[in-house]
Amino acid sequence: MFSSFSSRRRFRDLSDAEILALAISSEEDDARIYRSYADRLRAPYPGTAALFEAMAEEEDSHRRRLIGTFRDRFGETIPLIRREHVEGYPSRKPVWLLETLPLERVRREAWEMENAARSFYETAARHVTDASTRKLLGDLAAAEAAHEHRAERLAEEHLTDEATAAEDETARRQFILTWVQPGLAGLMDGSVSTLAPIFATAFATQDPATTFQVALAASVGAGISMGFTEAAHDDGVLSGRGAPWKRGLASGVMTTAGGLGHALPYLIPDFAWATGIAIAVVFFELWAIAWIQNRYMETPFLRAALQVVLGGGLVLAAGILIGFG
């Protein structure tokens, strides 16, 4: 009903020449996108980059076949028509322009592109009138449908066990640099640095409500401070540690969580119970930090436990002594 008010063409109204022109521009765009992925991934993931280069070559071969058919039927002038000019053509978010794009997201986007291309060729083959053009479009639909198997063969060729293991290790290191390292720093800061003010307030006032207010303010304030500090001090370009907002988010959230862990027990009205639970939570947090250090940072567990638990215990003791004083 509203198509008359739109500048976009309906697919069923396209001529054979326009359908071929649309197919040509789509193949050209897909090849460029695959090469953009390859350029982005070449340094950290050379095997996957080679896979996308090969897929771009496949798209180039399709484009050449389409141009040959167009030239034979309609001459040298190809109409300018693209996806965005046609109603109902699936729009594609320009994810290839993002500064950081997870490897699995890239692969998933590529598979979705192949599925969209297959659907387009199947629809186009039903609309064209020329038998040879219909055969070509049907062949290309079958080729796109077979790309999943082609991708598997390319993966076997380019993504050897050694290459895949190397890429997985690179992705793991990036995850640690972007999320685990700043998150761990935040958890340590939130768990340890808030111990003294929280427990000093607790033993000085012996009022759970007041203690919780101070603890909440200290935890949220520390989280905001740590988040902005982490995001501001390194843009990730030279260090390769990932987007600043991701590291700031990880650091800020974990700092707040670290402080709130031993603040929440003070919602219990009974001071003795609240304090006992809070102290138990503190030692759970410290052991959790030691485990994360051992799991992701490869710090020997006993050394990590000694450093974290001893340091946290000293800060806890300082807060209690100051509160009594």
C-alpha cells in the first residue's frame, strides 16, 4: 500500500537487466566485505584471513559470470542498482567497519551473507524470463548453498589444527587483556580497598544501617573511579588491550561488586550476625581472587593466595582496629 510513497523499487518490478545488475553489485559488495575481514584478521588470525580471501575469490568468479551474461544480453552499460534500492532486500549492518569484532561474530556474519545470497538467487531465478539467465542464477543459488561445504573444505585447507590452536590462544589472550585483567584489578581494588572504611565504620558505630550506607557509597564511588581510570589511561591502540569502554566497564563493575560483596550483609539488622557474615564473605572474595589469578594469569595458587589473603587480612585488621580505636 505504501510502495508508491517509497523511492525503492519492488523486486517483482525489476527487469532481467536490473536483476542481473543487482546480482553483480551484491557479489562485488560481498567480495569487498570478505577482503575487509581478511585484512582485519590477517595479523592475529592468518588462517581465517586466508579463508576469507578464498571466499572473496569465489564471489569474484560469480561476478565475472554475471557480467558475461549481462554483456551478452544487454551490452556494456550496467544499471546502477544496489541492495538499498530494492524493497524487502535484507539490509546489512556494517559490522565490518567496527574497530573490534570478535572472530566468531565475523564467521557468523559470513555464513549469514551466504544464506542471504542463496535466497536472493533462488528468488531471482523465478523472476527472470530468459532461460540461460535463469540457469545461471539457479547455478549460483546452488553454489551459494554449497558454500557451507566449500567453507568446510577451505577451513580444512587453511585452518589446520595448529592454526586453529594458535588462533584460539590469540583469542584467549585478547579476552584476558580486555576483560579478565581489568576485571580482576577491579575486583581486587573493590574487595580490598573498601575493607578498612567499611569495617572501621562498622566497629565504630555498630549500626548496620549506617555501615551499609558507607559501604554502598564506597563501593559505587570506587567502581566509578576505577572504571573511568581504566578507560582513560589506555586507548588500546598500541597496547592491544581492546576497546577502552570494555575495559572500563569490566573494571568498574567488578570494583563495585567487590565492595558490595561484604556490604550487603549489613542489610541484616543484627550487628553481630551481619559482621560475621561480612567477614566470611571477605575471605570467600579473597580466595576467589586467588583462584582467578591462578586460572587466567597463571600465578601459582599458593603464592596468589598468600599475597591476596595476607594483604586483605591486614587491611581488614586495620579497619577493625581503627573502628575500635
